[in-house]
Amino acid sequence: MMNPPVFFGAGGFVVALIFFGGLWTGVARELFNATLEFITLHLGWYYVLTVTFFFFFVIWLYFSPYGGIKLGGENARPEFNRPAWFTMLFAAGMGMGMVFWGVAEPIKHYSNPPFAEPFTMTAAKEAMRFSFFHWGFHPWAIYIIFGLGIAYFHFRHGLPLAPRSLLYPIVGDRFKGWLGHAADIICTVGTLLGVATSLGLGAMQINSGLNRLLAVGYDLHIQVVIIAVITAIAITSIVSGLDRGIKYLSITNIALMFVLMSFVFWAGPTLYQIRLFITTLGDYLQNIVETSLWIDVGPDSSWQTDWTLFYWGWWLSWSPFVGVFIARISKGRTIREFIFYIFLVPSLATLLWFAVFGGTALYLELNGLGTISSIVDENVAMSLNALLRYLPLASITQWLGLFLIVIFFITSSDSGSLVDDMVTSGGHPNPPVAQRIFWGSAEGAAAAVMLVVGGLKALQAASLSAGLVQSFLLLASCYGLTKALRSDKGARSIVRSSQ
């Protein structure tokens, strides 16, 4: 079931990248820094415009007459019930990054806001608005475009469950040749780099938790060991398959998230969190167009580089991973149902997480009850533990938080390996386990190398580079999907019946 050109092309590039970073660390660090500088200086406007376009394209598609089309034919039935479906797509789409940045990002913006004086009430409001902006509707719009395109062409037209299928309306049967191979290789590498970014962040946060709870040292060597150990555990889940390993781990993830968030909600400033969520949601929606199109034209645009551009690149690099994965589990859903549950529900759940955790941290700072900002400024990976230690039952909740991150690490590695394996096996929905083990190991190795090469800066450079290439395929997906929906005879009959 292996697709040799794609497997060996992507696998060879990844292995070469890992060896290059491991053997010539200094050169690799300079290359990452140069790449990051070039993209942010010359292509920041492109990221802003394309992601904004994706956001409005998804809204148009939801309200279009094509919303009633079912993925897989009119008699198709969903493989998973809604709760299981939602937990898997949510764990894949946000997961570990949300736990890592839920406290850290609002506090970082509070101490260094783009439009306000630091450490003020205005700065706190801006901190939450930009956190909502970065983690709200835009990333899910990106995932929807990739996932919906692949799901539509796979379940309605029998094309491979792979990125190459997005090219079919544009290039026809040539998608089976080198153009399709190139698309699959690029997306496989991009998926690996995007997942490796999350694994690197997760290793840093797991290390910080162990440092706090067990006085384990906080350094690069320990983080590499953490990646190796948890990658080995993840491979066990990989062997169990989608219906057992990833499904039950995802459900466990969501349950633990709900328990921890409920605790912080009730133990923290509950009324303040409610008010903050409602107010920030209103500010976010009211200013969403202006914020989406904002480009920092000042002499120092490092804030937008470090935050908005990093996130847009990260979400774009994740789009093949999340897109192929949610396409794989979404048979039997209508286009409108697909968009609603992936666009709205996870976004609101994510924003609620930030309001509870980030809001509690800001409340402690504004009222002089905690010094979280100084801890986050010194080590961003310590943010969650820094918050939990100010609340009751800290010794229990810090362990719960650590366990949550570990499971997210495993599910991210599992899902990423499954997607890379499907793509490199020609889009087969149940690819060989041996290949999945290879990709799981490669993700862990890539995460370790990027941490060694340059830490967070290397992770940023990898995400932005991968995201740039993925954006072209996403634009092609918008065009191809629109063209296919308009020409599909079955789609036309559904459109006529809805009018």
C-alpha cells in the first residue's frame, strides 16, 4: 500500500533534515533564523491576507446552497457519533498548544501589548482580545478548507484521502502524476513540522511540570529524553489503531480538560471570568475585520512576527494534518454540519478555556494577588503551574495538568503519524502500522532536533516555512472545491431542492 515516490521523497527529506540539524547545529540555527527573518520582513502581508480570505470563504460556504450536500452520498451514515467525532477533531486541532498558551499568551500580551501601556486594565483587555483572535475562528477556517476539500473528493468521487485530490478539479488526471506526488510530499513534510512544533512545546511544558513537582532539572537534555519516552508510549497507541487508541485517548483528553477547567472556573474568580468572556467575545466579534487585516507597518514589527504570523504559519502547517484527519472521520456529515461543528463549537470551547485560565491569571495580576508575569517572562513553559499554585489543591491539579499534557502529546503524535501514513500510502484510510511507527518516530526526532537547534525560534521558523507552502494548496482547494460543487450533478439537484 506504500506510494514509493511520496514515501521515499518525504521520508528522505525528513531524515536529511534531522541529520542536518543534529550534525550541523550551528549552520541549521543560522538557516532557521534567516528563514524566519525573510518571511516576516517580506511576506507578513501575504499571511494576513490569505488567512483573512479563508475565514470569509468558510462563512460564504456555510450559507451557500451547497450546505446540504452530504459527504459520502445521501445514504451515508457517520462512522462516529457526535461526541466521539467532536472530541477527536478538537484534540487534533488544538490540543497541547491550547494548554501551553492558555495562561502564557494573555500574560505575555498584558506585559507587552501592541496598543496599550503594559500592566494596565486596557492592556488586560487587549491581551484577551488578541488571544481570542489567535485561537478563535481563523485556525478552524483553515482546517475546514483543507478537510472539506479532501472529504468531498474522497467520499463523493472516490479519490484518494490525500492532498493530491485537491488538485483534481484544476489539473484533471494529472493529479496522479508528479504534481500529485509533489503535493503529497509537501503536505507530509509540513504536517511533520507542524506536529513537531507542538511536541517541542509539549516537552518544554512537561519538563516544567516535573521541575515543579519532582524537582527535576529544567534543561534541553531532559526535554529530549521526554520526547523520546513519550514518543515510545505514543507508538503503542499507534499500533492500537484509530477506533481504539486515538478515539479513547481523545475522549480522555476532553474529560480531563473539562475537569481542570471546571476546577479553575469555580476555584478562581468565577464572576470575573464570566464577565471577561462575554466582554471579550463582543470586542473580538466587533473588531474581527479590522484585527484580521491589521499589518504592523512600524519600524519594529516583532510583536506581530512573534504572535500573529507565528500562529498563522503554525495553523497553515497543521492544515494537512488536521484536514486529512477530520476528513477521515467525517463521512456522512453534510457540508453545513461539517462547518458548524468544526468552525463554531471548537472555537467557542477554546475561547472559554482562555477566558478561564488567562482570565484568572490576569485577575491575580491586576489585583496584586500573584506574580505570574515575572514567571512567564522568565520561562513561558512554567505558566500553567504558576497559575495553579495560587489556587487550592495545587499539588493535585498540577499533576492533573501534567497528565493532560502527556496525553495531548500522545494524541498529537498518533494523529500526525496516521495522517502522514495515509498520505504516503496513496490515501488509503487504513494504512500499514509499520509506516505509522516510522512517522511517529520521525516526528519525535524532528521535535528534538528543533529544540536543540534553536528552541522556540526554530519552532517558529519551521511553522512559518511549512505554512507558506501549504497556503498555496489551500488557495487551490478553495478554487477547486467551488468549481467541483458547481459542476457536480448531485450537488446541483440538492441546490435546486433548497431553493
